Amino acid sequence: MMFHLRSVNMVYRYLLFLVLLLSACVKNNPDPSWLEVNEWTLQANPTLNGEDGELTHSLTDAWVYIDDQLIGVFEVPFKIPVLKEGTVNVRIYPTIRVNGISATKMRNEHMVPFEITGELVKNQTWSIAPVTHYKDNVNFWTEDFEDINIKLTDDPNTSSAHLTLANDSLQWFNGNYYGKVLLSATDSIWVAYSNQDQQLSIPKNKQAMLEIDYCNSVPFTNYLLFVNSSGTNENPMVTMNKSPLNALRWKKIYILLSEVITAGPNNTNYVQAFRAFYDSSIETNLLLIDNIKVVYF
């Protein structure tokens, strides 16, 4: 299945229409049951033996089915009226905002849906705390900066700034280290890419995603490099916007790789690359990254 952002937007608008229709129906049915869904919990999958890495997530939304009928897509946590009562099956799919765009929501097919059977009662609220984990058949390429043999190499021809290991302000998800880049008027450009022996062969027509935890006062861009017999081609993917120095915080983004890979040439391997430039208007040009994770089938 090929994933098109335009198609996802069309589905999202259709679901919004259904939600509005449902709200209108509730006004004429003053005694609905209520379904409350809390925020997601991402757990380790013991079958993967730790390959799923640090379990950071930004599962902001949920696709909700009741008895196999799609109810809608909602931002968690939420509470919605349901025009049903009695025993029902609820299935909830972990949902992400693709490329950091809030209007573009997609089910994360790498994670299992949460499913539960329970009872809806008129004028009462059934509260659910959904839990998910990565599927057994998912593959990972991960750089979590816990090993001195970093899988990213600063480009010796273009990069004057350098990626180093740092641990001066660790969060729970950083492990012992994270990656740090400081840019200056002298060290004004950072370019890095995954090592030659870290090239990935990712199949077409299946969901593939890049996950990154990051904290930055200067913008930086992710690239997907095509490597084949014709050479190497750069594909700019997403630029992570800067945050003010007084409001720096760690964030997570899911970058969809599937569409670019499916539209690209056959017999191609893939390399992750990053680039940032010094901005003289920013007092401290700081970039922190961690838990870089390519997830694919």
C-alpha cells in the first residue's frame, strides 16, 4: 500500500464531517454513552530483545473503531459521546502527525492497535488507557549515541562543525549520552551522514519512518540519500524549525520515508543525512539529537 499525504488529508476532512454529524445526532439523543480515551503508553516488545530502543513517542491521536465501525480520529486525551450501549469491542490505532504537520494524521502501522471489550452504559463514562508496542516483524536502524562508535560521520569535505557526545543535561530518554552540535561563525556548517556500512535496503510500498528526538535553537534539515550504480542523490525531507533559547525543549518527529522510496529508483540503498547552518542572529547555535530510528518492514 502506498501512502499519499493528500489522501490522508481527504480522509481527515471526511472524518471531521462524521464528527460534526455525530455531534448533531447527539443533540437529538440526549442520553448517549461516553467513551474517554487517555494518552498513549508505548511499551517494550519483549520479542524484539531491546531492538526497539528508547521508547519515546509522540502518539498524539487515535483512530477509533467500535464494533469495526470507524468512529473518527481524535487528539488524545478525549471524551466523546457514543450512540450505543451494551457490550462492544473498541479498537484504537496509534496515530502520528506526519512530518510534524498537525493536519496530516496517519496510523502508525509499525505499532499494534489497542483492543478491548467492555460495556457502554447510557449517561456513564467508560475510561480507557491505550497501550501499544512495536510489531514483531518491524526492522530498526538506530543511533542512540550510547556507543563511542557513532553511526554518523561528519562530512570531511564540507562540515566545519562536529557532532560530539554530550551528557550535561540528560533526560530519562537520553540514556548516558546524546549527540551535540555547536555552530559558530568559524564552524558555520554541519553536514553528517550515516556511515558507508550503515546503508539500508528498504522495500517499496510499505510504511517506513524516521523518528528523531531533537532540541534545537537553529534549524536543521534531514535528507534521504539514494545510493545506487548511478551515484548518490539527495532528497531533502523535513526541516526542523528552531526554538527560542529561553524555550528549548526536547521534541519528537516522525518523518515519512515511504513515498520518496516508492517513487525512487529500484536497486537503491538509503542513507540518512543532516545539515545545519550558522545563524548570526542567534546567540547560541545549538543542536541536540538522540534516538535516531529508522523503522521499516
